Amino acid sequence: MKRALVVDDSKTAQIRLKKMLRPYSLDVDVAFSAEEALGYLAYETPSVIFLDHHMQGMDGLEALKIIKANPNTAMIPVVMYTAQKGDMYVGQARALGALDILSKEIMKASSLQRVLASLGIEPIEGEEPTEVEYSDESVDTVTSSEKPTKTEPEPVSLSPTSIVSRHAPSDLFQVKEDMARHLEQQIAEVRQQISDNSRTVVYKVSEEIEKSLSREARVGDVPMSVITGDLNQGQRRSAMISSSLLLLIFFGMALVAYEMINTKNELKLLAQNFSQLQQQQQQVEAIQTSNLAAQNGITASKLLNPNSADMFDITSWAINTDWQFEYGSQPLDEERVVNISNLVYRLASMGFRGKIDLAINFGDVCLQQEDTGMLRLADEDMPIENCVMFREINPEFMASDYLSLAYLNFEQSAAPIRDGILEVEVTTNGVSAPRHEYPVLSSNGTAGTWNKIALKNNHIGVSLSYQ
């Protein structure tokens, strides 16, 4: 059964959302803070996360940013629900990767059903989604008539007997909800009593401090005024010495200023030479970075200023990323989808608006047929002339054949792609664009020598361009 995680620091809000999720085929776990939720995600992977915005400690938007930045949790759909209103908050949540945003005050069963249906989660047969009324008075509030007036703490009754007696035994969920509300009200009363007592203690301590300050301080038997007079006399002597030192410092600074004026022209010339050297160095680094990126299948068309730090950062990251795949494995498996996700969110955060082209390239590996008729990589010592080449068994390479489920899920849930900020297109070159040249075919050539090069040509090329 699929699992949902509800993150909210209000017990009442948790109970309400769990009741609305009851008609669905879901196991519901809860966390009372964003920190607790991040610890939960270290060992569990739920199908969907319902994340409250305003919580003590880390808020929902900060937690969403951390979840989407972690490759292990970036693919989990996150639904924000909050009492916050306004297009600015909605846009901020969607930009960080939220699947949808639900209103905490007017959350309807139909809205929840729409969100879950987009994730393939349908109600259990025979169950109907239910509406649950939401009231601000039920969440962590105490009315003015309920506030305590006594300064001494009173015993707080936590017995649920009085609550249970007001409800029918069959309505167990309502009893639990009333118990939670009752406990929250009792806790609020205790907090108010503690606050009143604290103010009383602070007032008494302040009075004692003021009385102590009104008395003249003494050090042993000597009044503080006598000691202060001696200190003032010493300070006057120190001031005279300080004035003399300041005069000497002034003459020294005048000499330094004279020397600085004499060397001003030399410093200007050195600064000009240094600026020219910097520009030349940046141009050389840009050329080297561009050449290295081309060798690794990473190209950029009109991406950013060639001398900008942004281009160096993204190019360096892309070069050091593993875009190769083994023979027989999916080119767009989960590991490479995580790399693609990091690339998309990095470019979006840098302000890039355009197209990412992912070109799948295959190596023309040497294969041999087993007795069962299955093909596998040829033994290293097999003559190359006895090989069955990969291009012979794959005359056509269709990009749609290599779109994995992990990639399709990412393409549908990634906020930059869904909002039209970036476009990602998957193409394939087959075996026609090898990155490494194959050895010359000869009668003494072996499959091991050939496949060593061919396997290096199994890679994904990345191209970037503005639209």
C-alpha cells in the first residue's frame, strides 16, 4: 500500500487531514516538525508529502527547498497546504518544486481528490471522499473567558472521562478530536499561569536590584567615589601622553602620504597591466573550458557570458558528471535522471530560459550469440571478424523507446519544465556519432580491443540553447 506523510505542528490539523485521506488506499504517517520529517525521509520514501507552511523552527518552504535539493527525495511529490493567501506565496512554492498548493481554511475533498488522482491514487472502492469542517478556534486558541485569573498554578485535569461521556461510543474519531482540543486548551491555561508567575518574580527581582543600586558601592572600606576620583586623575595623565603619541603619528602619516603621492603613477601603471593580464587569463580559461566541454559532449549556444562565473560553474559541474551507461542498461535510468534534475534546477536558478537537448549515443559493440540464441558482449579473445555488431541488430534507434518511467515522472513533476521555463528534448544519434574513434579493422583484431572503445561511446550528450 502507498504511504503519505503529513507534516504539521498542529495535532488538530493532522487529525483533520488524516480523516480526509481515510477513503484512499494510503498508510498515513505524521511528523510534528520539518526537522522530524527530514529525519523520516532518511529511511522512508512516501508516495506523497503534505507539508504545512507555518511551523515552529524550520518552515515549510525551507523544508521543501531541502527536499528538492536532495537527489534521494527530489522525485517525491510535495503538496503544500496553508492558510497563507496571495499569488506571491503560490508562485514561490511552485518555483521550489511544489506539486500543488491547497488552502488550509477551505480545503475541499474534491481538491484533495484532484491532487491525488494526478498521482494515480484513487479512493478505495465503495468509499467516498468526505468534507471536514475547519475552524480557527479549534487550533491552538483559548477564548478570553477561558483565561485564568489566579496567579497560583491550579491542578490540570487531563482525564478524558468528561469528554467521552458527551459522545456516542461509535463516534470514536470525534471523541479523539475533542480530547485533542481539550488538551490543547488545558496546556494554554498552564502556559498563561506560568507567564503570570514569571512576571511576578521578575517584578520582585527588579525591585531588589533597584534597591541595591541606590546604595553607594564600596570596595572594602573605601567608598566608590574616592576610587573614581583617583581613576579620573590617572585618566588625565594618560590623555596627555596619548596627545603626544597622536602628534607623532600625524607626522609619520604625513611622510607616508608624501611617499604615496610619489608612487601614484607607478601604481596606476601596475593596475592597468594587471587588468590586461586578467582579461587575457579569462579569455584563455574560456577557450580551455569550451574545448573541454566539447570533448565531453557538453555544448552551450548563447547560454551566458563566456567570461561569467556562472558558465564556468555549470560547465565544470557538467564535465565532472557521469553521463555514460553500460551495455544493456537504460540510458535514462534513475541515476542519470537525478543528474538531469540537478542540471535543470541549476540552470533555472541561474536565470537560464531555453532548451536542453539530451542526445543518446550508442557504441557499436561486438556481440556473440549463445547456444540459447541470446546475444551478449563477445569474449575478449574472439576475432573481430566473427562479431555480430550492435548496429546490425538495431537498424532504427527511436528516442521514444528509451524514455524510462523515472524520466517521464521527472518531466511531469519538475517545476521549471511544467511552468515552461525550460524545455527538455530527448533525441538519439544511434551509433553514428562516436565520441572516441574505433580501432582499424584487421584480421588479427579482437573483440576485447574493439569493445573497450565502443563502451566509452555509450553516453548522453547535453546541448543548451536559448529559444
